[in-house]
Amino acid sequence: MTHDQLHQRLRAALGETAVLTDPDDVAPYTSDWTGAFTGTASAVVRPADTEGVAAAVRLCAEAGVGIVPQGGNTGLVGGGVPDGSGEQVVLSLGRMRRIRTVDPIADTITVEAGVPLQAVQEAATASDRLFPLSLGSEGSCTIGGTIATNAGGTAVLRYGMMRDLVLGLEVVLPDGRVWDGLRPLRKDNTGYDLKQLFIGSEGTLGIVTAAVLRLMPPTPRRATAFLALDSVDAATALLPVLRQHGGGQLTTYELLGRQALDLVLTHQPGSRDPFGEPHAWYALVEIAGSTDDVEARLEAALGEAVEADLVGDAVIAGGPAQRSALWRLREDISEAQKSEGVSIKHDVTLPIDDLARFVTEMRPRLEELLPGVRPVTYGHVGDGNLHYNLSAPVGDDAALRAAAADLTRAVYETVTALGGSISAEHGLGALKRAAAARYKSDVEVDLMRMVKQALDPTGLMNPGKVLPTAG
Ligand code: FAD
Ligand code: MLT
Ligand code: ZN
């Protein structure tokens, strides 16, 4: 079947406007948020419902054409965009935006894959519940994308990653069948937990079309502080103090280096340094709950931290406007680093005890490889997750591009030697599939290939992503 014939059949099945082939219409779907990945697509298909997704998958399977599922296209590892062959079809879930039900008894919300994360948070709030997943991209990223990447973000410390928040899934399989696992059950021990296979599979095993998600008690009282710290060691030593005083309500503990704050102050209009003088490190802390004691808990933790010389300075948000300004200093880093120019993303986890060692050992190694390289270090320190993103030496993007492979290898070797992971929350996508072959064990890579072979024997689901190439 030619691509033209496939387009005709897709249009006949899904409707004229559901299939985009005009290059101007297709273009937004073929480049990623970072600008590092640009491909071309045979077409973009935008089904309105699960049956439409299944029909599109069946037609692509008959034509032997690869399918790239796409949600909000905010992914950071090139997983949601097609390769350069022009042979692949992008299947966008962007039209599947229905919130199907909010169930106050089961304490769940059932939504279609294309619903933006923020819309789910808002629907939960409107029902006096909380959907706790929270990411800088929440206005654009979709539930399907957050499930496919097992997204993390700034509340993992308390609520876990997306994997921990999903109770049921509906998935279109690579052969076009629909698996209806859309159940709100808290307990289901009937063999393999199939939904967990699809969560974090980055579109390589099937297309998530809907999900049942857990809701949580709302946390209307929030105590938020921005702290100045001397070292990463101080940041890690502070974690048990926060945890102890937080009493299970410690929700956010984020770290940022001076370089990260500087980029925000440079590029984000209206941002302001909360302190009178620069510090080496900063942390954003939030304790949240439903009672008034959250502030007292935060103050008690900070009192102990100051006494133990762990905190140099602190600002506690006096109200919603100040809280939001402090949050922006953390959440705007990705955007600010993008405005600064070319960078390389390293989303790594380490045992929390080794974060300081990692940062100390990396700096001179990288400086030796590329004098002037600027590590922009920040992340979810409570989870041991650093975004160790390298910006180019000032005015020399070409030098960063030339040294990128060596720099990344140095980072990943150190992470691996310390028992960490080369992807904490963004996934492997196209960016890290080769690295996965190097840094995961042979047994792990074999198991992944066996799962892929079993579910997608013809290899048409998101080809070229996640799985290392054979050999
Ligand atoms: P896309 O980018 O469209 O796709 C991502 C992957 O999922 C691709 O492999 C795609 O093929 C697959 N996919 C998408 N939808 C489906 C589906 N319905 N079925 C099957 N596969 C599908 N991530 C974090 O984890 N934590 C953060 O703190 C965080 N912060 C971010 C901040 C910014 C400013 C930005 C731009 C990104 C951030 N991200 C973060 C990354 C990104 O937002 C997440 O990975 C998010 O989950 C992607 O959702 P999406 O809908 O945009 O997916
Ligand atoms: C974040 O936590 O802000 C993102 O996951 C990091 C990034 O953009 O690299
Ligand atoms: Zn992150």
C-alpha cells in the first residue's frame, strides 16, 4: 500500500479533518520541545475516540507503517516525534480530551489520554480532591504522555510517580485490539499487573487512550520556603530534618544551584533574587496539608536547620503571590536554560548520599573536557534526582555540540559507578536508547526486547525509541 492509499483509507475511516498531510499542518508535530529532534511524517492522524485510534492502528499495521504516539509534545528525550524517513505516522491524542467521571466513593477520576495534566488537577480541585502529579509542563503535557513516560515532577517525594497514581488503563494494542483495563480496583492480584507494562513504555507497546487515576485529600494549607544553602551536603543533611518535622506532609524538596537561578533571573521577566547576596545553592521546600500547623512545622524544621548550620538564609512565603514567585524561580529553569542557547540534558538519579560527591567530582572532569562548560544543576533532591544540564561555554554552542558525546559519557559513567540511573523521570526516547544498551545489564536489555517482541512483533509502535538496537 502506498502512503497516499493509506491516507485515503485513514480519511475514510476517521474523517477528512482527522488526517493532516499539508507540510504546514504537520510541522508542529515533527519537532520536539528542546529543538534537538526534528523529523518528517507521512501524516498526522488525530482520532476523536478510542475506536478511531484502533482503526488508525489497524490501517497502519496493514500498511506496515510505524506509528509515533504523541500527546502534548513536551517530552525531553525525542520520544514523541518521528524520525527523518518520512515513513512514520504521528498519532496525536490531542482530540481525546474528555474527563469521563469523577467518582467520590472510589476516589478516582477517569480521563481520556489527551486531557492536559492541569485540566485533571483542576477537575480534582473542583470536586474538593487533589490530583498530585505536578510538572513545569502541566499546562501542555497530557495524561497519556505522563503515563507513557511515567512522569515525576515536584511532588514525587510524597505521592510517588505517575506509576503510583494509575489504577486502570485502556490501551490500543499494536494489532488494533482494545485492552479494557479501565478498572478502579485498589486490589487485583490476577497475575501480571499488565497496566504497569504500558506505564513508562513511551509508546513502544501500545497507545494509552484512557486511564483511571487515584485522587488524594486536598492540601489547601501550604507553607513554602526558599532557602540559601552552602553545599549539596547541607541539602541532603536537611532532608531528614524536613521529613521529621513535616510529619508526612513534606511534599516538595527541590534543589537549585546558583547557575540555575542566574539563568532564571536573566531570562524570566519579573523574577527577583529573594536574597540580598548570592549563595552557592538554594532549595524550595513545601509542606502542605489541610490544617493550620503546616507553617509551624516548616518553622520548626528551619529552626533546627539553622541551629545545625545547614541553612544560610531563608524566606517563607507570606501569601499566594510570594509563593507563586518562589515557585517560578524553580519551575522556570528549563525555559530559561532554553533561552540561554544550546544545552545537553542529563536527568539522573543517584543514591541521595552521593549527590554531593557526584557534583564535586563532575565539575573538574567536565571542565577538562570542555573549558567553560556551565553545569546548570537542579532537580528533585528529595528523590535523589538531579537535572545536570550542561549549557555551552558563553557564546560557543559549537564547542558544546562537538564535545557532547564525551561530556555525556563522563556524566553517565560517574552516575553508573555510583549506582545511579541515567534516566530518572524523562525516559529513554530516542536520546538515550543507545546509552541504555551500554548502562543497563544484558539481562535487562534482553528482557526488554522479549517484552517488545511479545507485544509488538512487527515493531511498528514508536520505532527507534527506547529499545537499544540489536548488537
Ligand atoms: P509527549 O511529549 O507527546 O510524548 C512523550 C512520550 O510518550 C513519547 O514517547 C510518546 O510517543 C509517548 N506517548 C504520548 N502519549 C501517549 C499515549 N497516549 N500512549 C502511548 N504513548 C504516548 N517530566 C518529568 O517527569 N518531570 C518534570 O518535572 C518535568 N518537567 C518538565 C518541564 C518542562 C518545562 C518541560 C517542557 C518538560 C518537562 N517534563 C518533565 C517532561 C514532559 O513534560 C513529560 O515527559 C510528560 O510526561 C510528557 O507528556 P506529553 O503529553 O507532552 O507527551
Ligand atoms: C524539571 O524538573 O524542571 C525538568 O524535568 C527538567 C528539565 O527540563 O531538564
Ligand atoms: Zn524534573
